[in-house]
Amino acid sequence: MLLQSYVAGEWVDPASARPILDATTGAVVAEGGTTAPDVEAMADYARRVGGPALRAMSFHDRARMLKALATWLNERKEALYELNYATGATRSDGAVDIEGGIGTMFLYASKGRREMPDGHVYVDGAVEGLSRSGAFKGVHVATPLRGVAVHINAFNFPVWGMLEKLAPTLLAGVPAIVKPATQTSYLTHACFRTMIESGLLPPGAVQLICGPVGDLLDRLGPQDVVGFTGSAATAGKLKGNPNLIGNAVRFHAEQDSLNASVLGPDAAPGTPEFETFLREAAREITVKAGQKCTAIRRIIAPRAHVDAVVAALAEKLLAMPVGDPRAEGVRVGALAGLTQRADVAAAAARIGAVCEKVFEGHLGDVDAEQGAFLAPMIFRCDDPKGATVPHAIEAFGPVSTVMPYDQPGDAAEIANLGGGSLVASVFTRDPAFAREMVMESAAWHGRLYFANRDTGKEATGHGAPVPHMVHGGPGRAGGGEELGGIRGVMHYMQRTAVQGPPEILSAITDTHIAGAQGRAAAQHPFTQRFGELSIGDRLVTPPRVVTLDDIEQFAHFTGDTFYAHMDEDAAKANPFFPGRVAHGYLLLSFAAGLFVQPDPGPVLANTGLNDLSFQKPVSPGDSIAVALTVKRKTRRNDEYGEVAWEVILTNQDGEQVAQYELLTMVAH
């Protein structure tokens, strides 16, 4: 298999190539390029063709594209699984990579439809009032960057590493150039080719470099983004590129991380927490043969339980055979290549020079010369506060070090010695210890994962970055972020403060901003279909008087006889009320009675309300009227869409007494 690059819509052979070997047999799997393709043409094509094509699509269009692409890949994943074995990974390892990546794409497709508008401008946060009268306001909007995202990915997750970066990038409307690590690039290449064959992506949306990047980084500008996953040394070299610095190119790094797992003081041997801790530690040491950026490198336990931890962990690891990942029953495969094995062995030797090796597994029936197999190793460091090496050297394989702590407060201090990590897990049922861990160590970790008997099998696991949550970490871990739901999309967009009158802001955001003039609806809005409604269409109702009988009847009917509604003297003694007042929920009910059109029509269901607030009490004898305005429209599917309505209640003096956002589903 000669690995071609995908350049400006064409597959291009490399000028020269070198063999890439099967991690388990040493056989040639593919030939990867040793020279860069025309990266200038790639960057130009992305900006000139890919960017405009993606920006012409709405967020929902792009979300539907992601869903279709994920479905396409999911139906063709078995071919990827076959290639997966050559990387040294087992079938279950491959599921983390292949199906994890596809699942991430599905998740972003869903979030794009549910949390972003069916338009081209994303409103970030609430509208800010900048003047006393409301005639001048501000809003933060996010729009796609006008450049290209360069994704430089690591060898350990050739599919997930690509898809987890592509999903938020494409949803944002930014084209991408993917650069996989050479050692496992054949699996990335196969997945990428499958995506191109789908025909679902517009021209220029994605391109692929199988080989060096050449001077690509020297050609990037302030509208471009670099996303990197790999070693701290490589990250530092790339981040220090003078062109990236000079043009303030966004650079997100996810790099080395000496992640920790902490056994709480309450999690003694025999407790469910102790068993869960051991199970997760053994899994993180062996999944992908320990080649995970989130793998547990340091196991921190109460000193009294360290011997039990070492013995039980050794027993679990012995039950996980190391061997050919294609063979039935094998739980631990090979490292990605012989060079990687040599690097891990060298790092383990450095740890072993200062820490006691307390366990080493054994290899099964494998070719130890041609295959990059390495048995799991456990070290013990009895003075973690006085040691440096186990907090500084990452053996990126099935290697971990057990460390004791004496006082509960020591656990966080030891975890922090790693200098910043992607994740630390804590196994405890003690809320006070959990809070102390957060207060003392959250600043040093991108994610804190707590598990105990209550989370059971529903917990995602120490080493599982989920696309809903931020994946990244401070300090040694790179200081960058990936995933995190819509936060991940924002990495590829520019947040801009826009200030002006409500009418202008409404037009820019395609959302009715309070204070905008609006338009009197030609007919009752509830009689109009989704496509017939326009932002700013408004219905103003006639007033309704609220009587004392209304208040008392509502109180007795609902059981809400709070004194402010029923006792004049007690209500007057309350600084918020002039006397007896109407229930807030009575006002909502009367408001619905004023604006609802009762006949069957396009409005299918009321699905909720947001941001309810009461500004002024309503006394018996006051009247209320309602202004109902189309605030926002979001298309959900071909049958119906969601309409958000601004609902404002005013009294007989024109003073606002309540407001909220009403959500309804309206037929197309």
C-alpha cells in the first residue's frame, strides 16, 4: 500500500517512500512518503475553496453532514478493524480508536443541531445592556475563522485522533489539513479515503499529508489554527516556530502527561472502591499496551494499603495475556513499533534506576524480535515527595509506578508533582476528601474523575475523554484544550463583541433582541407554519384584570396558600410586596390564556420555558397584557422546527411585570 496524500482534491503519490512495518510481525504494511507534498497548494485550496464551501452551509447543514459521514464510516468500520491489528492493537483497543472516533463525530452532529442555530452566526452568552434606556446593547458573536486548521496527530489513535479534531473543526465551518503520525498512518489513510469516497464533504473541506509537512507552518497566518497531539519535545519545537509566533497563530497542544490515580483513605482493601480502583488501573496499564495519553502512570495509595495494591494489581495483570492481538484471548497487544518499544524500555530503565521494580509480566507465544511486544511493569517509589524521576519520566507503554501517601492532604500534593496532567482519577466515597482533592489539585489537571460504588458501571472510566467534556490539561500536558462540546467548536471561530441598537443586533444574530421594534403579525402567529414565521413577528394582547377572587381561587385550587397571596397584613410586612399579590404562576397561566390560539394548527407542543423572571408584583385590580414575539427559529427536522418566543407581561401602567422565553414545536 503506497500512502498517497490528498492534495487540492487529488490523490498524489509521494516523490519517495519508506516501508512501514506491522507492529506484531515486522512485515511491511505500507510505504509512507518521505517528502512533503505541495503544501502551499494545499493551504491555498483550503482557504480558497474549502472555507467558502463550508461557510456557505449553516451550522445545522454541517451537523447533518457530520452525522451522514459518521453513519457512512460506521457501516464500513470492519475494514478498519482488519488494519487495526497491524498497529499492535487488539479488537477492543481498536474499538476505543475506531468507534470512539465515529461516536465523537455523532456527538458533535447532535450538539450542532441541539445547541447551535440553523444559521451562520453563533451567539455566545447573554445580551449585555450598555445604556440606561436599552437603546444601545452588546452581544458576543462567533464566526468561522477564514483560514485552515492543521491537525498534527499522534500514532496511538490513528482514527479517533483524526475524527475528534475534525468534528468540531468542520462544524465550525473551517477546512482542515490532517497530518497523521507515520507509524500508523496507513490506518488514518484508510479511514480518510473512506470519507472522501462518501462524497459527503464539499471540495477542499479536508486534505491529507502522508509524509512530512515541509514548510507548511511557515505559510500559516492569523486566521489559521494548529492542533497538535504528541510529545512535549515536538510540541515545543512546533510552538516555537517564528512564523506561528509572529502571526499569533492559534496553537493547541495535547502532550505528555504523567496522569495519576488516587485511592482514597476510605477505600480499604475489600471495599467496592478498592476493587474499582484496581480494575481501572489494570485496564489503563494494558489498553493500547499503555500507549494512551490518559493512561495511569502514577498510582497513589495510602501507605498502609500499598502492599495490597501491588499484590492485587500483579494478580490482575498476570491474567491479561500479552500476545498477537489477532489471537483469541489476548488482552494486551504490541507497541506501535520497535522504535517505540526501545523508547519505552529506556524510560522504564530510568525509572527502575531509582524505584524498585515490583512486578514484570511475561510474553506469550510471540516473535519478540520482529514484534514490538513488551510485558507490563510496575515500580514502587516509597518516597514520592523526595523523588523526581517518576514525576518527570513518562514510559509511554504498559508501565506504572505505585506511590504511598501518609496524610490525606499528601495525595493531592503528590499528584501535582507531575507538573500538569490531562486527568487524575480519585476512588473514594468521602465527599470531604473529594472536595479537598479538587481544591488542592484541580489547577494542575484538565479533568478530575471520581468513581465509587455509586457510579457503578455507568462511569466512563479514567482514560476515556468524552466529547462532552474538555480534553486537555495545564503545564506539562500542553496547556491546550480539545473537545468540550461547543467549547471545542469555538477553538476554530473568532469571538467578536458587537455593539449597537437592538434592531441592528437582531438582524446580525437572526435573533430578536429585546428593545427591537418588531412587526405586528398579520395574523395570529400560532396559525402560521414554521416557514411562514419571521423573526420579530409580534402579537400584543388586550389586557386582563386580575381580581382578588382570581388569586384566592388559584390558591385553593393549587394548594399554594403562601401568606403573600392570602394575608394582607403579613404581605405588607414583607419588603417586596405592597399587600396581597397574584401568584407568579397565576400570571403565567393568564398570559397563556391571552396569547394561545386554541384551535388545532401548526403549533404542536409547548416544550418548555427559559429565563423566567418576575420584575414587579401584581396586586388585585391590576391588569396584565402580553407581547408575544418570535425570538429565534431552530430547525429540528423536515416535519417541525423549534420556535423560541419572547413573552413580556406588562401592567396597566406599561411597566414590565414578568418575562420568559417560551419554546414550541411548530410544523413546517
